[in-house]
Amino acid sequence: MARIVEMDKSGRVVIPKEIRRTLRIGEEQTLLVEVREGEIILKPLSLKSDPVKAIAEMNLPVATWEELEKQIDILDSISTKDNRRIANLETWQQRNTDDGR
């Protein structure tokens, strides 16, 4: 089943009623939006009944602990660098303000 729909200025798309009925998608249904091979895929999730099953159905890529730790380290280093830059900027501003410049 396929239908052509339009997206509004805010990026909203209305799923046709016939498709919602077929897939039993109700009001305020949670959907997973996935981009795969240049396509947008919407998957209805039923988080209220079994959240673990719903998450498992997402088929999200699973990272190893090592990969997660690397990402955390990268984020920490970025945060540390940003904090140093902010501290240097504040010090510079204080010196220039205190010297009457």
C-alpha cells in the first residue's frame, strides 16, 4: 500500500487514515523515524505494553562497551576544552575590564 502525501512548512506529514487503520496506529501513537538507504521509515511502537520489546523491534545498531567509552571520552575532552576556553575568555575579560581598557 502506498500513498502520496505532502509535508507542511513545519515538516509534518499526515499518515492517511486507511494506512493508520491497517497498522492500528491510534491517536498520539509513538513512532520510530529511521533513515535507511535514503528512505524515511516510520515504525509504530507500543511502548505502553512492553517497552523492552518495542526497543528491541527498533533494530538499532548496538555499540560495544569499548565504542561507548570512546564516545564518552571524546565528549568529555570536548567539554574540558570548552571549559578551558570559557575560563580563558573570562580571565581576559576581567583583565581588560580591571585595567580600564
